[in-house]
Amino acid sequence: MDKLEVAIFPVGGVGTRFLPATKNMPKEMMPLLNRPLIQWGVEEAVNSGCTNVIIVTGEGKEAIKAHFSRSFELEAFLTAHGKEKYREIVSSIPALARFSFAKQPQPLGLGHAVLCAERLCKERPFALLLPDDVMLADKPVTAQLEAVRQKYGGSAIALQKVSDEDTQRYGVVDAEEIEPGVYKIKSLVEKPKAGTAPSNFAVMGRYVLSPAIFRYLRSLQPGAGGEYQLTDAINAMLAEEPAYGVIYEGKRLDCGITEGWLKANLQLALHDTGMREAALEVLKEENII
Ligand code: G1P
């Protein structure tokens, strides 16, 4: 079976929920501790074996391209001022992987964004990471999915059990357990209306997909919310090859909403040796602990 080498990151969203911070800055560049959101995802992909990163960008996302490119002036400045530690950090970012960029001319949905990466991805399996979802896990979640794909073939998708009220926010699967934590998917539905979800297993922002998906994306019709939905393409692909849902081990930090992003910063700070004291200090000052 083909080794997983490619990771795709769709970054087409406008970032409305983070305005005004995102007026002139892509939301994927919002810092989570000292790294932009998207870098957490890129590091997960690299730690899962990916060597090629394709970023699908919309309008106004130049800062993302700049972040993953060399900054010769900054590096020279840091060297000249004896700040080798920071120079190393700065030069290590473009060295994480081979980066390429595809344009999504209009934000027509996740399925459309993935299709925009087809030419760069070619006929290779690929990981898809939605940068709003940051995953904390001992074994990277993308690597957990790839292990299932290597075992069973087809595609693998991260699942998490959610409450009845929350199923309408996600793609939801109908599936049968084939080993503890691994489900063979029978069908998927994007954002089912309240009370109609086939289960409580929701798709989280991590996938390892077979290149067969591109054919289904090309013939896709608009779905939920009038957008071209990846979930619908995966559902159609099930007639040809299997997809497996994986209840991953780890914690998802939902950084697509401001409250989630704030909680993620606090949680990560409390787990970071350099920042823990500062986070605890605030909680003490506020008489919370
Ligand atoms: C997207 C997918 C959805 C998935 C979710 C996970 O939805 O379309 O199937 O459950 O990501 O975060 P979005 O959050 O972009 O509306």
C-alpha cells in the first residue's frame, strides 16, 4: 500500500468569529501559546510521516505562505544580535516539510477546497487536517488513522462521540464496530437535522483519504448549507471502497470558536513547563485557586 506522504490543509474560511483580530490576519495565524494554529496541525502531519504539505488558501492568506517560507532578513537580524536560539526556531519552520499552495478562488465548501488540491496531490493518498481542530495526543491522531488505513485499506476518519444536541454541528456516521474503537462506515450525513442523526459518532477534523475521493468530488452537487460537502463525496465513495471511523486517543481542542481558543491556550499553558507558573499566577490573583 502507498505510504502516506501528503497532507492537505484547507484555509479558506473568513474567520468571522475572531473579528476584529482577523480583519487583516488569517484566523489560522491566531497564536496558540507561541505558535500559530496552523503550525500545530502541520507538526502533527510531519510527526505522522508526511513530507509534503499542500495548503489550500482563499483570499488574504499571504501571511500563511510567508510563515512557511524562509525569512532571510529576520534570520540575519537574529544572528547579528546573538539570538541563535530564535534564529534556529525561525529557520526550522520552512524545513518542516515541502510546502506548496493551491488557490481556492471562492469559499464553496470543504469538498471544493480539497478538490482544489488535486493537481498537487496527484494520485496519492493524503491526510486532511482542519486547522481549527488542534489535537493533543501521545501518538498523533493522523498517525492513528494511518495505522488503521494500513491495516484495512480504503480511508480512515477520526470520530468522537458527541451529545444528541451536538450531532447537527458535524458530519455523522452510521457504522459498525469491527474491533475496539474501529468502525466500518455504512453511510455519512453532513449536519443532520436535530433528531435525525444515524448515531452519536461525529467526524472530527482529521482524515486519511484514498485518492479515489477526487473522482467523487468532481461530480459533487451542493449539499448542506449550499456548500460542496466532503462528507457527501465520502458517502458516495463507499459504493466503491471502504472507509473506517476511528475513535482516536487524545483530546480535541476546538479552536474554531473564541471560547474554545481561549480554553486551549489556558489548558496548554497549564501543561507547559515554561508557562505554567504564569497561568497559575492569574488564577491565584483572581482568587480562583
Ligand atoms: C467540517 C466537516 C464536518 C466535520 C467538522 C469537524 O464542518 O464538514 O463533517 O464534522 O468539520 O470539525 P465545519 O466545521 O467546517 O462546518
